[in-house]
Amino acid sequence: MRTSEELKSRVESLTKQNPPAFFQLPEGHHFLVGHLMEGSGFLKLDGVSVTLAALGSGATLDAQQLGRFFYVTAGNLTLTNLCMVNGLAQARQSARHFHRQHSLSTKS
């Protein structure tokens, strides 16, 4: 997976009936995701389990000061070896949004 457009399309095409999905991002790749922000964030997850992982020195998601990274209403999100930079949120909110039925785990 080489582009932020491809990443967004593949993750958001998942449905609740899909098994947990694993996406490996290229080592050292810098994904510019700000231009793909829609309302609540770059990636919206609702009832799916997703792992985003990069090997070696990791990969970077750059929100370009244009919004938040994730909006998770239900499901699980695991991030491994990812650096998130330049994320924005409204006052008193996080650059990552999770409702009650969620799980976020990060690994390095």
C-alpha cells in the first residue's frame, strides 16, 4: 500500500462481517492524509477490527494540521510502529476519537 488514498479506501470498505484486517505500511513511508479529511477524520471505523503496522523504522501519518486521524464508533484499532504528526481536533477533543465500544492499542 503506497498511497493514503488506497489506505483510506481499503480500510473504509470493510464491513462488520469482515474478519479482522491487517494492513502493512511501507517502512519509512510518510502518508499525507490531511487532504482526505472528511468531517470527523481521516479513517472512520464502525464495528471493524483493523491493524495498521509498519516494520523496521516505522511509517508516518501526517494530518497536515487539517483534522483528526481516527473516528472509531465501535471496533478495535491497533497501531504498530506508526508515528502520527500534525493532527488537530476541536477544543477539548483528541486528535483521535473513540466512542465507548472501542479498543485502541499501540505497539512499538
